[in-house]
Amino acid sequence: MRAMMGLLIVTMGVILLLYGLDASDSFFSNVSRLFSGAPTDKSIWLMVGGVLAVLVGLGVASTRGGHHHQKMQ
């Protein structure tokens, strides 16, 4: 279940990244604009959100679920 949820979050992150890249026109031709602050805030936030979502999704997918806490006696 966690792997499926992680995959869903990664997919959403990739979609956000694609929207962000589209919003800033062509990524490779506008890398210098990214560092000069010329792209819109929307495109930057979409890309940052996409990267964070991909990282969180990978983290969720890689963690083991179903940990049972044992009562200490």
C-alpha cells in the first residue's frame, strides 16, 4: 500500500515538474533565466513543489509499512 501511495506522489511530482517547465518555456534554453530571477514565481514554485513531491514519494515508497509496536514489560 505504501509503495502505491509513494508512486502516486512521485507521479504527481513529475506532473508538477512538467507544468513548471512548461510555464518557464524551455528549461534548457532558460536555465540562465532561472538563476537571474526572470521566470515567474509560479513556474519556480511548480518546479520546487514537483521536486519535493518526487522526494517525498520516493521516501514513502521506500519505507516499510506495518510496524507493530510491542508493549514493553
